[in-house]
Amino acid sequence: STTATMSAMSVETPWFVAQKVLLLLKLKLQNNQEISRDALLACECPGDNEDDEVLLPVDFRSLEEDFGLAEGEELVDEDGRMDLDFLIGKFGEKGVAEAFVKAQQ
């Protein structure tokens, strides 16, 4: 089923985020600057990046542990996109940015 596929993907498959986006998030966090929803949107779907973009893997297992997701809560929606609305609503922009940076290290 689609749900089973997404669950397996969210735990076992790395997510890819543009290197420049992760660097921007890391710098904003280090400088205690506000993280905008727009900055996080660049992490929503690896397929949205340019072909020549350098992508870095982000370990979903780490994200799921950091977020402490409840039974049935998923990081990826049915369209294969990071569910940023859910994550931002639950943890705020800064919390989501911190988890992405930590999961990439």
C-alpha cells in the first residue's frame, strides 16, 4: 500500500537537501536569526532542486527520533513531500531547522 511504502521510505531512505540550504539554515541558527517558512520550503522535496545542485543526505531515522512522532504520524505526505506544515505547526521553524541540520551531520 502507499502508506506502507511511505512509512518504509521515511525510515530507511535518506532524504536529500541542497547543500546551500543546509548551510543557510546552519548559519541562521548559529547567528540566532529567524528561520522563515520559505527557507524550510527548499527542504520539502528533493525533486524540486536544480539538476546541478549539490544535495546532501539527511537521515530520517534521526529526524523521527528528534521529533518524537506519535504512532501514525509521518514526515512525508502521500505525494512524497516533506510535511512541513505539520512539522512547523508542531515544532516551529527553528525546531525543524535544528533537526534538519542535526540529521545531516
